[in-house]
Amino acid sequence: GIDRPEKMEILHNIPPTPEQEIFIKNLMEFAKSGNAVLLGRAPLSQSEEKAKMLIATDYARKMSLDMRMISQKYDDHPDNKASHCAAKLAEYYFRFNAQKGTQFVFSDLGTYKPTEWNVYSEIKRKLTQNHGIAANEIRFIQEAKTDNMRKEFISMMNEGKIRILFGSTDMLGTGVNA
């Protein structure tokens, strides 16, 4: 019985990068043959052989987000999802700058980990370096280690001090009143 804004869903089709195209072909061949070397990993053990389709699905999920989720041997690509996401976030950031508009970014894959490469930090890097958005206006809910810090982050969102907040569904999706 509460008022809710009408949902406006916009889907963006982001074609695979050239590296992703090659990896997709290798992934399809791996699914047929079980040859894990095609994916840049050691041959499958006997127990892994039974789970090869689960392995293929996991690799496909990671690869579709960013090739660096598979291996750090891959480079950044201007047409990957992180680049497209950063550009779209920046577009909305500047479009609603006068109102101090805020944005939630949900991703359950590639979540923030302070000591290792992750997609959250990569998008933040692109937002600050490529789009000129202040780093202190972009935060990760995983940084809020206590309930009080979480409440402070949400308060800062409501005030427009944090303009972009990243989080997983579990950490940001339920019970957040912002």
C-alpha cells in the first residue's frame, strides 16, 4: 500500500570484446571435450570432469562480466562491461548533478575486496580517472563494517554526499531505506 515509482527497465546489449569472442569459442570446445587447457587451466581432475558443465557456467559468468575475472593476464578493454557501466553511471551522475542524484549499483559477482582486483574498484577507477567524479562520492557497502557505519552510508546517500553506492544483493538489497 505504499507509493512506489513505476519501474522503468532499460536493457543494454553489450557485444563481446574480441578476447571474449575467442574465449567463448574455447569455452564451447571445453564443454564438448573437457580440455581445460583451452581455458588456461590445468587438466581436469576426475572429480572436476564430472562437474565440467558447472565449471563452464562459472567461467562464462565471470568472462561475461570482465575477462580479468578469469585471469589478470587479460587487459582492460574500452568496450567491456565495466567501461560501459562507468559511462552510464557518469551520464546519470552529471544529468542529475543539480539534484545530487544518487545511484545504487548491484553486482553479486566481482564484489569489493580491498586487497585484490575486483570489478567494483575497476568501475570506481574508471569513474574517477575517465569521468572526473570525486572518489569520496563513490563507496562500497562492504566498507561499512558495522551497523552504525551502514546507517552512516545510507544517511550520506540520502544527503547526496555519497552519490554512487556499490553492493551485493545480500548487503544492499534488503532493508535499505535510501
